[in-house]
Amino acid sequence: MSFQELREQATRLSVSDRLALMSAIIDSLKNPNLGENTPPSMARERSGAIERMRGLLKTEQPAPTDEEVAVLLEERRLEKYS
């Protein structure tokens, strides 16, 4: 289908369907790896979940130093293999 044909078909859609199409296009640009078969609602859910996860990662504490990470890893190894 050519761009012109797609454009003509899009103008025949209802306003709500055109808005849904716009949303799906925007989601596909934000998440290009989701694939063609992913419904727009699932893409929005994934996008929302990702934003919530990013919020969970925010903290007021500074990032640990390399030495602190090394200590944490060693403690974890001792727990895991003890």
C-alpha cells in the first residue's frame, strides 16, 4: 500500500479511530522493537510499566562506589555459596 492510499484510507476513519491510529504510530516510534503484531493497548501498557519502573529506580542516595559494589558482590557470593 502506498503512502497516498494509506492517507486516503485514514481520512475515511472516524475521529476516534484516527486518534487511536495516531497513538499506535507514536507508540511504534517510541518502541520500535515491539514488533508489528503488538496491539496499541499492549504497547501503551508496556510504556507505562517502563515509566513506573524508572520511578522505582529513583533514589535520594548517591550511586555506590566501586568499592561498595565489590563488597556487596562478595557478600552476595558468600550468601549464595554458603
